[in-house]
Amino acid sequence: MDACNSNNDCRELRQDMLKNIMCYKFAVNDLALYLDTHPNDQKAICLHKEYCKSLKELTDKYQKIYGPLTIEFPCNKWRWLEEPWPWERGMY
């Protein structure tokens, strides 16, 4: 787990992790669509596998630190019930 020196650093780390997760999700989906029409493109297949692995690692790391991203992966705890909702934090 990366160390945070302040609440702003922790918030930025969390936002960076979420941004990277979204980027990997987009890339995985986009490559999957490409592979639907180009199923023999070995470079695209390797890149898809690499991005899937990176997405899983980053998602697992995020969920261990901050809790579940979706209802499908609750991390054995319903942490969002214990924390303020985004609009209750005054951040949005």
C-alpha cells in the first residue's frame, strides 16, 4: 500500500487509481471489440491479456485499500454503509 502524507495526497492517490482503472477497462473493452473482427491479431491478443492482468491487479489493490468498486465484488464487507456518501463529504 502506498503511503499518504496528507488527506489531499490520499485523495489524489485514490483518484489516480480510479482513473487508471477506468483507462484499463476502456482499453480492455476496446481491444475486445477489435478482436471480434480481427481474431488472429497476435499483438492485440497479447495486449488484451496484459491489460486484463493489469486491470485485475489494480482493481484488487484498490478494493483492498478502499473497499468494493461494484456489488459483484463486496470484499467481505459492506464498507460503503460505514462511510459517508460522496455528497455527504462535501467533495462534489
